Amino acid sequence: MDQKKRIFSGIQPSGDLTLGSYMGAIKSWAALQEDYDCLFCIVDMHAITVRQNPADLRRRTLEQMAQYIACGLDPEKNIMFVQSHVPQHAELSWVLGCYTQFGELSRMTQFKDKSAKHADNITAGLFTYPVLMAADILLYQADLVPVGQDQKQHVELCRDIAARFNNSFPDTFTIPEPFIPKMGARIMSLGTPENKMSKSEPDGCVFLMDSPEDIARKFKRAVTDCETAVRYDKENKPGVSNLLTIYCAATGKTIEQAEADFAGQGYGVFKPAVGEAVIELLRPIREESQRLLKDKAYLEAVCKDGAEKASYLATKTLRKVYKKVGFVAR
Ligand code: AQP
């Protein structure tokens, strides 16, 4: 029997998970778990590349595990773990950093964007973030990395680092491929639909744990335009197009069906209907997350079990890497 391909994927606990995190990433991960050998990580070490409140980071990490499970990721089928519980990520990151050029990291657009946003705190960690991401992937010899458009450059760099390392030390790393799942939708902010819905920018975000009342209110206030037609036109009608994308992702309808549903009805009917579809989509996820969060011992056990399984795989790679670069065996 063919061995399943391995996938590594992670989300930073840098804010509460949003509708964008779900529709753009977690929902498609859930569809992959049957056919692939998946590792789903909560990348808390990446989150501290910008300042975090420690109590919030701790709370969000456990909440994120509950939400992964509530969204349909199965801890029995996948390796689900917290990045900082597996110290090999930091260890491999150091070695890979010594095989990465300063110039390569300087060209990363996410570094340029984030350093502009956090101009008072441009840390070495923010600069070397892609090296840690390469370590996350290469540690597990992942074949595929599901990524949004904004992370594609980082996966390209990871491939370059792996190829360079393999060139000096053959057969060390699997070269991973970026993988853009078919179902992934890019969800924009409800307030500024030109920008991505981002969990570290709460304005215009719908969070997975929002109450139905909050969701309804947010959709009623969503920015649209001064026309009345519900029509998909990303260029000229970014707000309405984003709402249509959300409505279709929530209901499984096509854009054409959705446009037909609201033909001649105006935004006063359309916006609350999108809100309603999202309320029903998120209701079971919120309720199951709340149930799981009451069972802290279970969530901690999932994290512990995941870290042990991840660590077993990570140790094999790290041992090989240490030997190849010339470190004396412990
Ligand atoms: N709005 C979105 N639409 C579609 N996909 C999204 N993702 C995030 N927001 C949307 C996808 O989620 C995965 C993990 O994201 P991440 O948290 O590791 O990093 P990010 O993309 O930088 O997410 P945020 O919410 O914008 O976080 P901050 O503000 O902390 O940087 C990725 O696959 C991403 O595409």
C-alpha cells in the first residue's frame, strides 16, 4: 500500500480564531485528514514575534486546541500539538538559520509588512520567522504544506533552504510542495473589505466564539457600497463580493445561485441573511468548543499526546541533522 503523503500546518495563537481562519484554513484541513498523514500545530513560538499578553496567549493556545477539535480535526487521526512543547523546532531552527542568507530574509514581504506595522519593536525573531517556519515543516519531512497566498513566499524559502542543505548533506530533507486546497476562500474584513480578515486586527473580524447577537450585528454593519444590486464584482464591489464569498462558503451554494437568491432584494435583506448563515455555521463549533473548554484535563492530555508523537518524529530528523553538520553525539 502507498504511504500517505505528510502534511504540516499551523496557525499562530496571535488572536482569537476568525471566520477567515476557519474558511481559509481549518475547514480544508478537516477535509484532508482522511487521505493524508497530518500534523496540525498551534504555533505559539511564531506568535511571540510580535508582543503578546502572556495570559491571553496561554488562554488562546488551549482555546485554539478546543476549536481545532470542534471544527472537526480528530486528535486520534492527526498529530495535534503545541509548537513550544516540542523543543526540536527551536533546535533545528538554529541550524537552518546558519544555512539561510541575510539577503533572503530581507526580501520577505511579510517581514516588511509586519515591521512597518510594529515599527517600535522590530525583533530578530520577526526577521527569522521564516527560518522557524522552515524548521516546522522540515522537521517532519512534510511533503505538502497547505498555505494561503501570503505564506507562499515562506514555503519557497523553505524549499531553497532544504535544497541547499541537501546539496551539502544529501538525503536529509524532503522538499515540500506548497498546496493550495481547493476549498480555501480568502475572507476579507467586514469593515475594510480591501484587507484580509486578520485575527490580530479585531476590527471587521467575526470570531468563532462570537455570540449569535454579535454576529448578526457585525453583518448588519458590514461595509458595502452605494448601489443596491447583490452582484459579485471584486474590483468595484469588494464588500458585497466578500459577503457573497462568505455566504457561499457557509451554505455550499455557488455565486450564481447566491446572486439569484437575492435578485432584486437589496442589502437590507442580503446582509442579515449572510449573518444568519454564519450564525448557523458557527453555532455547533462554538457550542462544542465551550463544552471542550470545560474539560481542561482532556485538552491537556490531547496536547501531551500530540507533543509526544511529534517529538518522536522530530527527534529522528534532528539526530540526522546534528550528525551531518558535525556535532558530537550526546
Ligand atoms: N482572512 C483569511 N482568509 C483566508 N485564510 C486566512 N488565514 C488567515 N486569515 C485568513 C489562513 O490561516 C492560516 C494560518 O494563518 P496564521 O495565523 O498562521 O497567519 P496569518 O495568515 O498571518 O493570519 P492572521 O489572522 O492574519 O494573523 P496575524 O494577524 O497574527 O498575522 C493561513 O493558511 C492563512 O492563509
